[in-house]
Amino acid sequence: MKKLCGFILLMSSSLAFAQDTTLVKSCYGGGSLTVPKGVTWVVEKAYINSGDGYNIMVSNSNFKKIYGSEEKLQTPYYMAEMELLDKKDGVFYIFHLRQSKE
């Protein structure tokens, strides 16, 4: 029984330290975000916004599935979804990212 309790304690403590973190980052079109050293990012959702009160979701296929340590997430200067915005200049991207340790 002690071995079982010890194993459960060990597994739960290792899971607590290996949890993913959800981040929200923004970047102007044509800009880039750099992944911090020692972590990876997965793009869960991406939106564009031109300063109005609403966001337009864009396809994740515009971005890589996983960005590794110190890799750049480059945002496109233009994409078709931008035609739905009132103002086409000053468009920025909002990313919902899942960050995990490598």
C-alpha cells in the first residue's frame, strides 16, 4: 500500500510541474513573436482585429502547428479575412497559445 501511495504522489507531483499554460499574445500584421527558450507554443486560436470592438477568427492553417524554442511566429502582412475589417491599416493578430516546457 505504501508503494502505491508513493507512486500516486510521485505521478501527481510530476504532473503538477509539467502543466501547460495558456497565453494570449498580440502582434501587428507583418510582425513576429519569438518563443522563449525552453518552451514550445501551439496555436490554438488566431484572430485579427483593426481596433474595432470585434475579432475575426482566422484559420490555423496559416501558421505552423508547433513552434519550438526561440523560433519566430511570423504573422502575414495580408490575408483574405482582412477584407472583412473596416480599417485595413493597423491590423493586428491575437493568438491563443498553449505553452509547454520542452
